[in-house]
Amino acid sequence: MTDQEMKERNYDWRKMSQVMAQNGISVTNHYPVKAQSSQYHPAIFASSQRVNELVNKGQRVFIFAGSGVSKAPTSALCYCCMFKKMNCWPLVPQVSQRIKNINKYFLPNVTAVNKIVNDNKDFQSKQKDLDTEAMIKNKRMADEIERKLRDLESFRKRQEADEMRNLQSSLKKMEDDSKKQIDMHKKSKEDDFRKKSEHIKAETKRLEILQSQMDKIRKHNEAEIENER
């Protein structure tokens, strides 16, 4: 509102600022905007820049005008088109419709914002929507975390596979060693049995020879005794 409009409506800016402060609005700025003046567009643009500054500081912003029908929604529309880089920002009427969907009594000045956008193309192209930047940064961080988790999972699977292969190799080696020991023990037992068998055979043969010799001696003795008779 202009000073004249405030005077006509019996508004006291100092008291209004006090009331807003009592309701948690810590920063107040007054941008006198007269619809039919050469300062209309610069004032709307300036107010949108101030809104952007406060938003970037993490502040919640309350935009109001005398009636809250045109100037405040126009400032909000200018902010959205110049700084937020909404998907449809090249079509100011579409952004305006989004604002009007919030309150059917809002009547943003689309023509004025179109002019501000067209007059400040270079400025607009250099702006960075911090919300979008934060979303992009968070997306990159999330992608990086997801990549690291995938790498960690892949590493864990490789570790498990390596451990499994090592375990299988150890079990195979233990099995082979055990089989070798069994085979060696079996061969040792077989060798012992063969040696004992050969020894028994040799002893049996020796005994048979002794028995034969004894039989001969006995027969010889018996023959001598018979001759003496």
C-alpha cells in the first residue's frame, strides 16, 4: 500500500508492525505499490527479491496488501517466476493459476509479471532455487549412499564367497589328508598282516621239517632196537 492508501484506510504502519511482531512476524518491510505508476513494476520486483532473501534465510514469509487481492498475489507470482523456477515458469499464466487455486479471490497481475520477466531475462537465468539445489544435492547424496551400499553389499558377497571357497578348500584338504591317513594306516596293517602271515608260514614250514626229521630219527631208533633183538 502507498502512504496515501494507508492514510485513507486509517492504517498505522507502526502499530501494524507491532501487531505482526506480537504474532511471530519478526521482519517487516513496506513496499509502497501504486498500480497506476511508473514504480509499480520495480516495486513488485523489489518485493519479490526481498521475499527471496527471507526465504533463503529459512524464514516463513507473510505477504499482504491493502485488500490482499492483487498486489500481494502479484508479488508472490513474481517471486515464483523469477526465483523458484517452477516447471511452468515460462508460462506465467500457468503459475498464476496455481496461486489462484489457493484462494479463488486472488487476482495476480499476469501482464505485469510477464513484463518483469521479459525485462529481466538475464537476471532470471542466473537465479538458483535453493530448494531445487538442495533437492539435487540430496539426490546426489542419496545416489552416493546407494552406490556405497551396493559396493558394500557386493564386497560382503565377495567376502562370503571367498570364505566359502576357503572353507570348502579346507574341508577338501582335511578330507584328502584323512583319506591318506586311512590309506596309510590300512597299508600299514596290510603290511603287518602280510609279514605275520609270511612268518607263520615260515614257522610252519620249519616245524614240518623238524617233524619230518624227528620221524626219521624215531624210525631209525625203532629199527636199531628191532635188530638188537
